Amino acid sequence: MMGEEMNKLDKNYLSLLRDILNDGVEKSDRTGTGTISLFGKQIRHKMSDGFPLLTTKKMAVKTMMTELKWFLKGDTNIKYLVDNGCNIWNGDAYKAFMSTFSTMPGIQSSLPSQKEFINKIKTNDEFAQKWGELGPIYGKQWRDWDGRQERDGSYDMSLDQIANLIFQLKRNPDSRRLMVNAWNVGELDSMVLPPCHYGFQVYTKELGLDERIDIYNGSRVPMNRSSDYFHEHMDHYGIPRRSISLMWNQRSVDTFLGLPFNIASYGTLLCLIAKEVGMVPDELIGNLGDVHLYSNHIEQSREQTLREPYRLPTVYFSNLNLLDGEFDYEIRDYNYHPTIKAQISN
């Protein structure tokens, strides 16, 4: 039954859509589409309730996973995305390409269409290397942040924030500095699009005995309940001692198309980091700035708010090599309503 088993994630997301539809104010935007928006919202999800993949419309799981792998690899060229069937950055790359020739009268008619442009990215490595580059966006900042001055005054030109995060989680899991930032002020003008979700922070805590026993029982490993050494017993079977939560910050939120994608992407990242450091994913939190609906997403949003959610699916990750941006995944028991088509605003 759907109604009685409504998952809180879909419920909260649909509530946010209704808030914007009912109370959003009209605002102009850089795309020229127009929006209605609110400011300062939050999404929270307990990972124990299921994998955060909305069920009130079908989600493009492969596209989301491919983009996250691209970020983790530190890549900023759409060639990898195009080769793997992920098209969400195509419009930004094409727009940047066309803007290069905007001051050259008479040449516009000879330029390729977006479809032709993407085909050249796919088939011509030299063309892709030159025109598929998006500047120092997410992957560059996550894996190769420019500029770090050491205490002795020397200057290190690169910092791998993801590798550093994993190192610090293993060394000092109670630190309040477990953060990754994509908002590099000195490089914003070189990016085809400044980061919408501009940073995230993780938080860990020790699991209580009852919490570890719950995980232990879920693993279906027999336990000697007469033992006085439950923690040691669970250590033997690899039951984690800590949980980890992730909170991301987002300045601009395309609530209909982008936010469901962001929720699932950061939910995946939380699972991957937890697996890498031997912890249990706990809570996913999104701090949302300008939450908006584009004017050409209004009717689609109304349609989605009328749908009853299904239970959330589960996910299983394997063959993880986090620092190489490689992992396999299996989504199980994903029931969903049909896709609702909408145009991306670039």
C-alpha cells in the first residue's frame, strides 16, 4: 500500500514543491526563463529509511552515478560524460563554445548545431580536448584545489580535498573541519558555471551498543548473547563502531529537475565515504538557498504533487575505488511513477 507507507523523503520533497507553488515570488534569472522562488529551506533524510531516490517520478540513476564518478575523478571535460551517455552538461559546453564566436559576424551560420557539436566531442579527441572543457568546476576543486601556503612560507599549488577528507576521517573522526569546498573565489570567472552546490561537511559519532546490535542482527550473524564482550564480538564480525552524516550547502536549487538529482548524488557520496572508512551512513542534510521552480516546470511540479510515494529502494555498492572515481552499484526494489519530462534551463 502506498499511502500508509509514505516515505518521508518524498513527502518532504512534495511539501517543498507545494510551498514554492503557493508562496514563491516571481524573479528573473540568468537563463531568461523566469522563476518563482523561496529562500532558506532544508531537506533531511535518515539513510536507514532507504536510499534517497525519489519515487514520485522515475530518476535517471545512471546519469546521476556517472556525473558523481566524473566529479570524483577530478575531470572537468564533458568527453567522459558524453562517452557514458550523460548529457546534463552538454548545453553548458555548447553555450560556452558558441560564446567564443559571438563577436565574429558572419561565422555563426557555419557553426555546428548542438547535436553536431556533441557528436564531434564523441568522435574527435582533439576537438573534445579543446571545446569539451568546462573550466575548474566541481571535480577540479574536489581533487586539485589550487593554492595552499605552508607554515614555512612555501606554496603548494595543489590540494586533493577528497583524499584529505578520507585521511582526516581515519585519523581524527571527531574533527569539525571535515569539509570539501567547491567555491574557489579566485577561479569562479574561469568556470562555465559557478557551483550551485558549493560545499559539504561530514560528521561522525560513536554508535551505542544497542545501535551496533541492530546492525549486527541485520547482518544475520549468530551472536552469543551471554557474552559480556558484545563490542569485541561485533568487532570480530566487522560491525562498524561509528556512523557518519553528510550536510551539503547549495546556493541555487532547481527544485524540479536538479534537487532530486542532488539528493541522490550526495546520498551516494555519503554511502561511498562511509564504505571507504568503515562507518554506517546516518543522516543526509541539504541546506538550500534560493529554491526555485522555472516557469516551464510549474505544471510538471503540480502533477508530481498529486502522486503517492512508494517505499524507498535499497542500494548495494561494490568494487569501490573512491580516489579513482570507480564503483559498481545495484539498486533493488525501486518502484516509481513515470518520468515527467521538463526542459533544462542553461
